Amino acid sequence: MAKVYVFLADGFEDVEALIPIDVLRRGGVEVVTVSTTDFPLVESAHGVNIEADLQFEQIDTSDADLLMLPGGMPGAANLMAHEGVCQAVLAQAAAGKKVSAICAAPAVVLAGLGLLEGRKATCYPGFEQALKDGGAEYTAQLVTVDGNITTAEGPAAAFPYAYELLSQLVSQEVSDQIAEGMRFKHLMA
């Protein structure tokens, strides 16, 4: 079973974390939510308190198939300010393992860490200059995959992003089945 760690920092965008968590769990992926604060409770950008499965100090990401970074502000900035998250993401990428980020997180965290140099990536409009400054080619797509890094644009991309990650971690067939069961395919018809 694939394993994903989702880093939650105060100010994360609600749907950019919860939709992928839901979709991946429906698809049989082990998803561990991780608080990057001093407490298990993390407050979203819209004032929703989420109790994470574990706190950062309790995890070892060496068994991760994917590290996922939700966006939102100041959530993405809070992720970038967390030394442990930055070290984990750099180690994951250096090992050639999967990293994903959505909304502001591709620009603030991934580009900020130098992980998008020479890669294609997308992000929330208004953050594209940070991607370019980090050496990325901005695609303006809902979801962009370049090697082991997957980026997504923003809240409206949360479902396509989640299904893309599920297809990478399990299979396209399972991703399509979950999308159909959740009636997402109906929206795209």
C-alpha cells in the first residue's frame, strides 16, 4: 500500500488538503496527516480546525511514497518556514521520490527550495513569477506533472490533482473508478 504524508500548517487551504486526502484514502492509499504546529489541531485558512493524525516530530518520512503540500496563505509560507518540512521535501526529491504541491505551495515551497529549476509547473495565479524566478516553466494548467513532481493550480484543481496522484500511486483504473463513484466523471461529460 502506498503511503502519503500530508503536511498541515496553520492557514492551509481547506479543500486543497481535504479533497486529496479523501480521494487517496478511498483509493486505498495510507494517508497520514501531519501537524507542523506545536499542537495536533491545525487551523485552516477559513477557520476550520483539523486534528492531524501525528505531529511532525512523530514521523519518519523515509517510508513515504509521496509528500504532499497543500497551498493557501499563510499555510504555504508556514510550510516554508518549517525547517523539518523543508528537509523532508528536499530529501524526498533527492531520492527521486514523489512530491506534490498545490496553489501557492509550488511557488513558495518547491521553487523556494530550488526544486523546480528546469521543470514545468503550475500554481495559483499571482504566484507564477516566483515559479519563474525559481527556474520553472509556468504552464497555467490545472495540474502539471514533471517527473517526480506534481503541481496544481488552486482550489478548483483539487479533484483533478487528487485523481492524478491516485493514478500515480495506485493505478489509472482505480483513479477512474473513484472519480466515477464520486460523480466527478459526470461533471466532465
